[in-house]
Amino acid sequence: MAGQIEAEMEFFDYDYSSFYYSSSDDVFAILEPYTQWYDQAQVRGYALYAQPMSSRPATRVDLREKLGHGRLNLLNLSSYNYLGMSARPEVIAAAKRGLDQYGLGAAGSPVLSGTMDVHLELERELASFKNKPAVMLFPSGYSTNVGLLQGLMRPGDLIVCDQNVHASIVDGAILSKADVRFFKHNRPDDLEKKFNARRGKKLVVVEGVYSMDGDVCRLPEIVEIARRHDARIMIDEAHSTFIYGENGRGVAEHFGLEDEIDIHVGTLSKAMGGQGGFVAGSTSLYKYLEGFARSRLFSCSLSPVVASGVLEAVRIARREPELRARLWANVRHMRAKLAEHQVDVGDSTSQIIPLMIRDDRRIFDIAHHLQRSGLYLQPIVYPAVAKHRSRFRISVSAAHTTEQLDEAVDILVRVLRTEGVL
Amino acid sequence: MNAGEILQYRYRDAVNGFFEFPTPNARDILPRGLQPVEPHHGSSILAVTAFEFEDSAVGAYREVVLSVVVAPRLLPGEPMPRSALYPFMVGTTTAAARRHGIEVWKLPHLPADLEVEFDRHDSQVRIAAAEGGRPILELTVADPGLTWQPVEHRYQTWSQDGSGLYLANLVLRGAFMESEEERGALKLHPHPFAAGIELGEVADTPFREQWMRDGLESIHPLQPLPAFAER
């Protein structure tokens, strides 16, 4: 009873967005055409996504192919384990101690029985690091933004977001039922237009580093405009906490604007190599979110095992600033090597380096070629990025050795030349 | 012509720009039962389309169309369309094309002959539409240097009259370019053609631009969906 994709119909005429909107008389009518497309998509290259890993997400990883079932050992440029924390022996040891002390899970919501002393210790450590009165933990980065925005904003309020913000910010904004407007990516002039003499509660939401382009928020101009319109400012530093700023506190510290930002968000799954997210701000914000951030209120607390490991990771990051220096040295090295070969890296200035292919049809062939050549890189295509802005996203880590980065560039250049991209 | 036959329109250019505009405005335009597609929460898509038809059942003519992009209808046993449109205002350069569009496709037309000019260059095409010298719109779509692909794309269009909603499948064949480089532009002038649109709220840069050349549009017979419209 469902619609069908004609067998001869071109696979590339469809993408994930094609299957989001549809109408019919049956909820399941979309499943059959989607499955037909999905099965084609796997064969055409989508099988490169979510290949099961049987090792730590370190600089080399063991993967199993989804279709061919072959086992691969690849040089990893895909994981956002920016400081290499997920495999640090001290972090793993701390997590094991946490497992012994607390058991596997928290077995309760943080507002009931799920708060353990390691959670409070981690919140205090993060508050001290961020130089803020209070930090609230959430079980994931996604639930942080969803809970924060839903908990704080209400119908009739205005949320103005950069159009490239993470889905968790979009979902939280939708859940709040506030009016939501998006300004063109990193364009303060467009942000200005979105206020339109609006009165009432207003919140501007930006990210420190944008995950698909690797570019840095134009925070000074955005702060100036937001302040002029009496709007509060929230910055999600998921990809910039522990990386930017003299003390690693993020892009807000980098620009000297920490006190101008009302709400700071970070994750523990990227530079910290663990899981979870946090909100840093005032104690009154903490108290309010404790009562109204439903994604936290109605979830089990972050696993105490992860919290124990992350606590150690935060302490290491604070006492070893050389890790951050090592990351930036690696980023500079990688960028210089790519520039030698005139590889197109878009507007990135961060540790996230998009390798622009700009061909939605060929990128999967190139991805297969890269994997066969020993490199683990994920193709990023529409709708994650604009049409014909497909790219590979390189995540540089402090854990990469110079030799590994050189090997990666050698593979990249060889494959891109063979494929006619360079 | 027979109401049950597939009608074909040979075109030199089919040009389309997708512009964000507020979803409440889109809902005001749409009949009940049709849902606007939102590229961002709160923003729907105004499609501005221009055709230069070189040959059809009503001869050669030019046309500009304003549509809202809506959720396609999955019909049993039928291929899935690439997307669906609800055209809510059409303007043509000839009375014959206008009568044809109203009688056969039940599409709302501006009751006047328009002047529609295509100014073509290698990397862009600019369309200017006016009525008796009064400007209606200017649309520019740019080709950032992409490879043009021969395609056969299937779409749905919706229309309505007092009896309810109608759906037509259409297939566009031709050389195709699609870009999200945001190099195009739109200027909508205050004019009855754009009545119902909050002009100041429509993006002036398309987030997606499409251009087809030297192709054929085939429109299948209208299918009435009265039960769907009654919801």
C-alpha cells in the first residue's frame, strides 16, 4: 500500500530529507520506500557509517565492515577524542575505581536517588575550571541543550540561533515552544535583523566552534548586538572547551568575553573522551534548572563510572596544558601539510578540518578508496551539510604522532590525486 | 486535448529558487490538509519558478509561479516524488496559457498578460516579470560551475477548487543544475501577484537554486482527493 521508488530511479535523487515529510493514510506507508532507498544507500556508500569498532577510539582503530564483514585496522581521523583522554591509563584506572565503588549505573534520577558524591565532585571541579559559581551535569550533550532551553524558555519568548547550531539546540528550542529564528551562519549582520524590535525575553544561541565547518564563532560582534537588544547569550562550547583560551575554558575565554556570556555549555564526550554535558553559570540558574530541565529531571544520572573517569580527565587537562599545546602543534602541522598540497579545507581554523570534496556523488567512492588505503574518515553529505558541500571531516587529536599525521596526509594526497580531486 | 492524457510542455529554461519565509504565512496560504516543509523550525519554503516554454498544446509562452513546498502524498503503487508543491499564484504571457492553466490544472492565475524576460549568461539567469510595466518580481539563479546532469525528476503539484484538492504527478526531464551556494537573489515587489505574502519576511537569497535547460515537462492527469480535503 505504500509508495515505491522505481528500481531505475536514480539513487542520488533522494536523501534522508526526502523521507522526513510525507502524507498518507497509514503511519507505516513511508517505511517501504525508505527501506528501498536505505538498502540502496548502504550499498552505495552509507555502509561506511556506523561501522562497528572493536577497539578504543584511539589514533588507530579496529573496525568491522558492515557489508563485507572484513576486519580493518585504520589510522583514525574521525573520532573527536581531541586530547586523547579516552585511552589515558589514569582515566581508565579512575573509571575502574568508580566501577568498584559505585557499580555500573546511578539507578536513579539526579533529583531523587541518582546523585552520588562523584557527580558533585565533578560539578565542583568543572565549576572551578570554568571559573563559574555553579555547574550542572547532564547525562549527555544532547540532553544538556534540550533540558536547558526547554527548562528556561517559554511560549512568547524569542530564541535566535545561528543556523548551523547543533540539533540538540534546535530540539530544545522547539520543545520550549518559544519563537525560534535562525540567522545566517556566523553573520552578525543577519542576527541584527532577526530581533525586529522584539520586546520580551530574548536569548541568542551560538557555538564556540561549529562542528561541520570547524570555524570559530564571531563572538565579539554577536555579544555587542545581543547586548544592544537586551538579549541573554548562550554559547555551546562542545568542540572548544579544553581547547581554546589560555586556560582551555573555550572560545569565550579566547576572546576575553567570559563574563559577557550568560550561559556556558560544554560536553564531556569530546576533549574529555567520556560522555555527558554540563551547564556553567550562576547558582540561581543551577537551582532553576534543577527544577525545570526535564531531560535531566527524568533521566538516570550520568553513570558514576563515566563520571569517575571524566573527573580524572578534567584534572589531567587542567594540570597538563602541554596537551593543549600538543594538539595545536598537531593542528598547525596538519594544516601546513594539507596546504602544501593545496587541499581545500574551507573556512576552518580549528582542530576540525573539513576536507572539501564538493561532489555529493563521488564522495562515497573516495571514502571507500581512503578506507582501503588505511584511513578512517567519515564522508559528510547533505542534509548534514549543504548540497554539493560534501566533505570529509578530519578531527586532529593531541594523541596523534607527527608520523601518523604525515602518513594520513600521504594517504589523503595519493587517493585524492588518483580520484582527480587534486 | 483529452483530460485523461499526459500533457507535455517543451521548455528552454526551467528556473527555480527556494526562499525561506515564515511558516505561519505558509499555513495561511495552504488549504487544510497540506503541510509545509520546514528547512528550519518556523521557516517554510516559498518556491519561485519561471518557465520559458517553446512548445505546448497552447503554443509558446512564459510563466512565473509562486508555490509553497509541501509534504508529498504517498499513493499506493506509485513512485515516490522528489518533492511536492502547492502553486498559489501563476502568471503567464498569453491568454491561451492562462485559460489552459485554469481549466485543466485548476491553478489560480493573475488575470492579465505578463511581460516575462529571461536574461541569460553562462553563469546565471535573471528573470524579470512585470504587468503593463509595473514590476512584479526579479529572480536570479546562479550556476557556481557545477556539472550539469541529465535527470528525470518526479514531482507532485497540488491544486484546489470548490470540490476539494487535486494532485498531479509531473516529470521534468532535462539538463539539471542544483546549488546551495546562495549566489542567487529575489526581489518581490508589492503587487497583487504576491498578495498574501509578507514581503519583508521572505528571504532575499535562495538557500537552494535549480536550473534546468532544454527539457520536457510531462504532467499527468489531475487526481481528485476529496476525502483528503475534508479533514
